[in-house]
Amino acid sequence: MAKIIEATVKILNTATLKMTRGFYPSSTDKHKGVDLIPRSTSETPAVLCFKDGTVAAVGNVSGTNTSTLTPGMGTYVAVQHPDGSMTRYQHLKAGSLKVKPGDSVKAGQKLGTYGRPTTGNSTGPHLHFDISLGEKPKTGKYIKAQFLGATRYYVDPVPYLTAPIRENTAKYICTASLLRIRKDSSLSSTVVGYVKNGETVTVTEVKNGFGRVKTGWCSMQYLRKVIK
């Protein structure tokens, strides 16, 4: 059964994700990341960059990669981050790449699109997302593997995706024409105000796909992180 993930960091432009396969360091095939789909199967959201970095490699459905990998990753993007970590986004929609190797990218920037036709070793649309470190982690399970000629240590991405947002560190801009502010983090909760299109708010906590703002809770689906 798919597990619901309320991500505080968006890598698919949707409020809620389903994880159809987790990080399995002990399995035979050692699944290095997680497989994610939108909660609604009719969605085809943008695939967004996890955090600032530089595009290290890309590949497309024809197997024309910038590394020695097989086409099993399909249409993919690998982003190197300043702290030594790397994120990979695999099985993107064919022909949807928006970046190339060497590009500087920002958190929340569109890298490609989720959806059909799926690419690589994939039986249906999903995003395989993984995080690797440049050094062996001191605690926790990991998978040691080579990528782009270097040793990487793959770790469970879920704690990174669901980490609490710290107060006064995350500012967002409203992308809806008019976004409701609710009393609690629920669609059934009372509306207590509104955020106008283009207005900036500070999110101090994320829960159930809603972000806490000064006067209540807003759906994160219509908030885009401000890139400094």
C-alpha cells in the first residue's frame, strides 16, 4: 500500500505525495531512493529541484546520457549541491527536460515534468528521487555505489523531504488568484482570511500539506518558495 508523504520541500509541484516504494538498503536490488507519485493520478506536476546546486548530468529516453549509465534511469537529472550532497530525479516524462549539464539551479526550479510517457526501467509514471552524500554517514543505513566516477553514499530521502521548516527561514509567494487562509490545517476548517496573488508570506510550519502563516494555514500547493 502506498504511503502518504506530506513533504515540506517540494520536488513535485503538488501538496501531497504517495510513496509507492521506499529506500531499501538491505534488499537484493538495493533501492537507492524512493518512488513517488501525486496523490491524484490525474496530475502531471512539474519536477522541482530540491535545493540550490549545479546540474551534474542529464539523460533522455533515447539513452543519450552525460555519464556511462545505461538508459534504465530514463529521462533524468542529477544535481550537485554545495554541501557535497547530490540529488537525482529519474523517469521523467519523455522530452520534458528543462536544464542541461553545468546549469546553476535554484530550489523549486523546474527540471522537467512527471507523467506519460514514462521513461527508463519504469512500468508506470512515477518519480524516483534519491539523495547521496560525498562522505560515509556517521549514523544510519546507506548504500555505497559509484556515480559519475565517484563513490556516493545513498541515504533515505524521506527525512529530508519531511524535515520541519524553521521559523523565519522560508518565505513563499502566492500563485493562486486568491488563496484561502484557514483556521486549521484542513480543507474543512473555517476560512479566516485570504492571500492575494503575488503576495509574500512567511511559513513557520508545514502540516497535512498546509503551511502556517501569521493568521492561520494556507495550502502549500499554491505557494512557491521565494528564491533569493
